[in-house]
Amino acid sequence: MNTTPAGYLEVDHTADCEIKAWAPDISTLFEQVALGMYSLAGASLHAEPRISRQIELQDSDRESLLVGFLSELLYLCEIERLGFDSFDISIEKSSLQATLHGGLLKALSKEIKAVTYHNLEIEAVPGGYKVSIVFDV
């Protein structure tokens, strides 16, 4: 894990794109992965108007919840041309409630087609959690 309390970085991957993220808690981990995904896509947002959306998800485990969360963000990106740069996320067991804050997309430099389950495992580590996640581009 990195020396900063939370973050993400892009990892070279043969065919797709991979992000490693770490954070002191699960909610912040989900936020870091989302920020990493937007960074990977080269997303830039219009400054105004600011837009908020609320989402609620349930799934069988945290990994599936993470894939569902990121897939919902991709859906909002593709269908409504929205991107988000801050998140209020609450996760309890297999339930997620989030308020997403952002705006209309100005540009994307890379299309992310899907979030994958390839080698996906959220791990508890000293000081928090970490995950590696692969995106189909």
C-alpha cells in the first residue's frame, strides 16, 4: 500500500486498463476507484452547472457492489453525459447509498466499455483496504 492514506494509480495491463486503489475505509476505497476510473478515461467536466445524483445499490458482496457502483457511473456517463468528482458514500454490509456530485462531461479521451471481475478482490490490509480492478477499454 502507498504511504498516502487514500489514492489510486494506473497499472500497465496487456489488453485492458487496470487501477490499484487504497484507502483507510471501504467508502473511501470506492471513491478512489471512481476517481481513478474517471482519470483513466480522461474525463473533464464543465464547471457549471453542478449536478447531484443519488443512487442505491444492493449486491451479494463488496466486489459485486463495487462493479455495480462503477457500472452505474459508466451508465450515467454514456446516457446522460455526466461525470462526478466528489462522492458521499455509505456502505453497510451489501448495501450502498451514494450522493454523486459533478457536472456535464466536457470531454473523454478514452472509452471504458465495462468494469470486469478479472482478479477482483477487495483486501483488508494494515491501515485500510486495497483493490486492483480491470476495465475493458
